[in-house]
Amino acid sequence: MLAGLEHIVATGYPVLVGASRKGFLGWILERAGHPAAAAERDPATAATTARAVAAGAAVVRVHNVAATLQAARVADAIVRARVDEETE
């Protein structure tokens, strides 16, 4: 769903992404050779948050706000810069 999140956002309904520390992140990390317990998945949560923001999600739910806020702000700045370039 994260890969095609723009399609869901395009429906016009506000989209909430709640991927924080979820099992699928553990599965991905384990397959990549970097297993992590749920409490150790904040960097993975930051990655999903950046993806959600870039796709236009209205809300993200996270466990560790401080660790994720920077990722959200940077993703938002990148998206805004891209939009600004397209409108110039």
C-alpha cells in the first residue's frame, strides 16, 4: 500500500498512515539482514513517514514523535520544493 499510496490519496479522502514499528518493518529488516525488535524500528518508521508525507498522507501515527518529526519535516520540505519548481 505504501508503494501506491498516491493512488489512495488521490481519492480525496484524508489518509492516515500508521506504520510505526509494525511487523512488516521487522520482516523487511530481517530479510535485509538487519533484524530489529519493535522498539528498535524508529528509523524504519521514519522511512515510512517520509514516504507517507511525500505521497500526501494527511496524518501519520508514530510511537516516537521526536525521532520521526525531523523525517516528516524534511520530506515535506522536499515535496514543497518540487511543487515550487513545477509551478515556476
